[in-house]
Amino acid sequence: MKRKHFLQKSLLGIGGIIGLNSLSGCDKNTTNPSNPNCPTMPTEIAGPFPIKSPSDWVRANIIGNRSGVALMINFTILNVNDDCKPLPNVFVDLWQCDSKGNYSEYDQQLDGDFTSDHFLRGRQTTDANGNVSFISIYPGWYPGRAPHLHVEVKNATGNSLLITQIAFPENISTNVYTAQGYNGNFDTTNASDGSFSDTLDENMVDSITGDLQNGYTAQKTIRVEG
């Protein structure tokens, strides 16, 4: 199925706009002496709003009751301890803010208390090729941070293999933030963001295609010590 039709069908046929009703990075390790061509992805902080119970939110469509520009996110997880081969049967947890910069499951957000909501959070298990996909919306932004996603990879027993964050090209973000429901252009560039300033190339999505009407598709390969 083509990306456009997949997004439109998955997002209830509403197209690109859907609606259902400053922290610094921690110590980063991107080296792999045994295989310098296969470094691990930078480790980043989980942030103040991680998923409280990821196993309760096993789902590909994480939109919940939010609205925004459609985004399909494809991840490929590779094992640096096995010649960067695909890593099957590991958990990929994803969480992000909504178009206004709010996170679910927590209070004291920009627009109030969202402790009873669980939007824009989810878990998937990698297939034989190390792949997972999520249906979401393009994340908004909040003061002091560039637009981003949070990702954690865990093995089958629940041990964390990596916590990281994903950045987006600024020209895409600027375009998305002209859409209804977003806060206008971001106040923090990727280069000045505490998590991305020193490892932006590694944090950036590998590719992103699409437009405001039909939504976007992003691809990111994440290398972990499996």
C-alpha cells in the first residue's frame, strides 16, 4: 500500500490533519571499537515525562485524542554486537508531546493536567528485520527544546538497551508549524538544543518525505548493543 493511502486509511480518512475528538543530554557513547563503522546511537535522557507503563500501551497507532499533521515513523533496530545485523524481538517504546507541547500521563503541562490521558505513547516489538512502525502526528515544541521524539529500546526481559531522542530537519518543522493547531515556529534550533548540539547528525531522522496535506513518513535506524 502506498504511503499516502496507508496514512489516509489509518488516520480515519481525514488526511494530513487528524483529530479524534531545557534539559541537557547525559553522557553519550557513540563509539564501537570492535566495529567503528557501526557506532551505537547517542544516549539521551528520558526527559521528565517517560511512559509510566509501556506494556499497557502496545499499539501502532499512538495518536489517541490528539490532532496534528500525520506522521508515520519507521524504525530499524540494529545490533552493534552482531555486525550491525537487524535485532528482532526487542521492544521499542516511543513517546512525544502533542502539537501544543503537552505530554500525557503528567500534570503541570502547558495546557493543564493530562495525568488521565495516554496519547502519543506506545510500544511495538521488532520483527525479523528489526523493524517497527508507529502512526502518530508531527510533534509540537515547547520552550527551550527543539522538536523531538523520545525512544527507548528494551530487550525481551525488559532491560534497557538504549534511551535516545530523534531530531527533525528545521525546514520541515517550520512548514509543519504553519498548520492549524501548532504554536508557530520553534524557539530553539537543533544546534542550540542541549540534547542535539553535539551529536545532531546521529540524532537526526535518516529521511523524511511528504507534505502537509498527505502527512509525512520518517525513517530512522537505531544501533544498540543487543
